[in-house]
Amino acid sequence: MPVTIVQLQVLIQVEYDSLVVRLGLSPLPLDVYEVDDSGNGGVTAHGTDKRNATPGYTPTRIVLPEQPGDLDAWSAVQPTFPPSTFDRHTDEWPMWRSELWHEMVHQYQHQVLKNWNQADGRQGHAEGWPDAVGDVAASFGITQAELLRVL
Ligand SMILES: [Zn+2]
């Protein structure tokens, strides 16, 4: 069963709310939308150009563009939380989940560790990133390397 963008927005919000509680984050708006390459799609309610296809963390929102073709491949069933496996080659880890978790780790890096710098070379993946991955992994009882495989 494919998932619609509206259904996916709900799945992602439910997952995000669980992550926020578990990690003690201050919730941010989620900007989840279908990519529109036409140039006629305009911007999202949060002001993101719908041509943008790159997920991202900002201090004011988490940007999660979705490709229409991916929606056809994904399920509308809410995934188990916490995940029953951290193997990305399973139904437990559609790409939307990996992308949400990746940006949420940046949020943890910023809000909790106060060690996030978008200009640090690779969009915040230098200083602070390994510690953030390690802390989030520990909260799920897995290693940093295990979590990195799904991010
Ligand atoms: Zn990143």
C-alpha cells in the first residue's frame, strides 16, 4: 500500500514526537513535502522552495523533501518505536526514517551538545557530530557504529 504525503506527514510527526521525548529535545516544525521539479511548485508553508530535494536541519525547522516515486514504494503503516532492528535493509527503515533520524541527530548536536556549526565544512558533520551520534545510539542501547549505518 503506497503512502500519501498527508499520511507520511503524520507518520513522521508521530516518530519525531517519540524521538523528542526520548532525547529531551525542544520540538521544531517539520517541513515534509513532495519535491516539485517544475519550478511552478512555489514554496512550502515554512518557506522552503519545493524544488529543494535535500533534507536539512536548521535551528527553526527540519526540512524533509520526499520524492513522489518513493511514496509509491513506502507503507502507510506506522513503524515500531523504538525500531526493532537497526538494519537499514529492512522494511523498518524506509529512507524517510533514516533522513528524519539524521536531521534529529543534528538537532541533538545543536540543542543538547551546543556544538553544531553549519559552516564547519560538511554541514555540521565535523565537531559535535560523532558525540551526538554516540549519545543518541546509547539512548537506544546500540553503538555509535550501529546507529551510523542507518543515518
Ligand atoms: Zn547531516
